[in-house]
Amino acid sequence: MSAVAVAGVIPGAMARPFLKWVGGKTQLLPELLRRMPARFGTYYEPFVGAGAMFFALAPERAILNDLNNRLVSTYDGVRDCCEDVIAKLRESASKHSEAYYYERRAEKIDGRGVVAVASWMIYMNKAGFNGLYRVNRSGGFNVPWGKHATFAPDGTNLRACSVALRNVTVSNYDFRKFFEYAQPERGDVVYFDPPYAPLSATSDFDSYTKERFSASDQRDLRDIARSLKASGVHVILSNSSAPLIRDLYADGFTVDEVSARRNVNSNGSGRGAIKELLIT
């Protein structure tokens, strides 16, 4: 199936991330893409987030994963029931207001089906404050109203994303469990974009799920990357420039420092250009 064959998709249109996400990689795509091998087998992404790298690559074969179960349901909904998701979003657009936002935020959304979860997730992301997705330790979404005067779903891009996802598996595992299920082979490529190691005691943001990403998790991730590398799998990682990450990847990896601007932050003083690491 080509993009031309899908109603509402502009021929040749490239899918873009349909969510705004903390740590999204859209601005770093040129740096990431030039580190990709010219040819590879299956593309794996254990922390897919908004999927900027995946949508830019548009690989023929891909297996995506994220620990955020609502995000995974959203991908499933956009892939399998795109028109229903768009219809629900148009309904939200007709009711969009501060009161409606908080009414939707209070919904018990888990377990209600992929269309309900996807339309809720996309609306919360676009109508909430600064595009944040943040939950408390009980899993409750707690981002305040974004004060946007209007909300309009981008049906054209959602349809293009649906096409890009049509043959893609999206799973919901811890990254360690993911590599028990998905076993990359020589010539495949894995892109790791985990929750970043904090640069200071107050700078961490890892509230995408009620679980948190620890220094021990970062070490386990490094060990998996090293094992994949030894098996002939092409590995690319992105992370903060924290001393922990520099130390973890000092041996056997190429570490490059790049500048990135972070615009998704609950604190305005936390936005701006920072140094990040791209590791291969």
C-alpha cells in the first residue's frame, strides 16, 4: 500500500510526530540520520516517545516499544483506527475549553480501547500546558490547562502516520524485557533514546510513567548496547551530557557532543540550548 492509496493522505507527504514530547528529537535529526548505516535490516526503538527518528526514516521493517502503555495504545489507535480517532478529536475540537480540558483530564481512560485512549492522549498533549505528558506516582495525568484558544486535529498528518505505522509492531515492555521478545540480528539497527540522566539533582524529568529511570537502569542499558554491538548490531544512543553517561560510554563507544534546544519544560528557565551526547 502506498500513501497515494489512502484517502486524505497527500501523495509523497512525510509523516511527522503527532505528539509533542519531552526530549523529542526533531531538531537533532540531521545529526542522528548521518550516523545511520546506509543499509540496515530491521529498525528497533525501545523508547519510541513521539517517534521523530522513526517517522523520518520510514523504515520498511520496524519494531517499536515504550513503557508508557497509553502511548502504545495511541500508536495502535492511529495505526488501526485512524478515522475514528480523527472523528473523536473533531468532537473535542467542538467542545474545546478550559472546563472541557479538566473534564477530559479527570477521565479514567485506561482500558477503554485504543480509539478512546488515542483521542484522549492527543487532545491532552495539544491542549495541555506546553505539550507536557506528566503523571504522578499513581499514574494520574496532572498537566494543567494550556490556555490555547483553539484546538484543531491535523487529520492529514495523522493519516500519514497511520500509513507509516501500517506494518509496525508497537509493544509495551520495560527495555530489558523488550530484548527478550525482540532479538536484533547482525545488520539491524537499534536507536536508544531513554529518559535522560539528570545534569543536576533538580533537573531530572522522567515522569512519562509512574516508574522512574535510575542510574542502575542506565547501566543496564549500556550493557545491552555493548552486547548488541558485539553481535554486529548497529547501535545509536542519545542521552544527556551528565558525568554518569560520559563514564558509562567511555570505553568501546564513540561519543559526540551536540547542542540541542529544549522547549518542552514545565519551568521556563529550564528551556534553551544544552549539550547532549550522541553515542555510536
